[in-house]
Amino acid sequence: MKITIKKHLLTLLAIPAFALTVSSVPVFAAEDTGLSIGGGASAAQGTGQSACLFGNEDGCDQSKTPIFRIITNVLLFIIGAVSVVMLIIGGIRYTVSQGDSSAVTSAKNTILYSIIGLIVAILAYAAINFVITSFVKTDG
């Protein structure tokens, strides 16, 4: 049984390794050939889509919001909305608990964890903005 599992695992690991060694397109090609890792965003770009990932790239239209900033804002809005809804639910559960100690404890935990979730979302937003602004080249 152990030998069969080892054979399957080795086969699963060998297939991607073989595919990478046999591939005909080099991953780190010279810049003058047009093949590079940085060209990935523009290669997957659809018609009318912005190629601005962070905001200050070459050829980036400054009138459009960068893609990573849009994704971050949408996710932060969703997390914040869920946290506020859970805060309201915890408050309702607290008021209708009628003194039951387990229901009060459960409602307090819901309120506490929703506030912690909101704080974590805000800190994650700050960290993402710090990383994005650190890696974007400035015009100076």
C-alpha cells in the first residue's frame, strides 16, 4: 500500500517537472524578444481593459483606477459590510437573550469577533496599500 502511494505521488510530481523541462518557451527570455514576466498583464488584457495593476506603470492611463486598488476596495467593502451586519445581529441577540447567561455570552462573542474582524480588515487594507505603494515606481 505504501509503495503504491509513493509511486502515485512521484508520478504526480514528475509530470509538472517534465512539462517544465520540455516546454519550448523560456520563462526568462531576453527583453528584446517581447517575452518577459512583466508582459503577463498585457498578454491577458482584454479589449477595453486597463493594464494598470498598481497605478504608475509605463503606458498606464492615469484617469483609470488601478486593478489592485479596485479589488482591494471591493473586498474591504464586503468584509466591512459583513462585520457591521454581524455586529447588528450580535446586538439583537444580546437584547433578546432575556438574561440567559449562555445566550448573553454568545451575543457578546459575536459582537467582539465582528469588531475584531473589522479591525483586521482595516489593518489588512493599510498593509496592502503600504505594499502597493512600496513597489510602484514614482515619477521622481
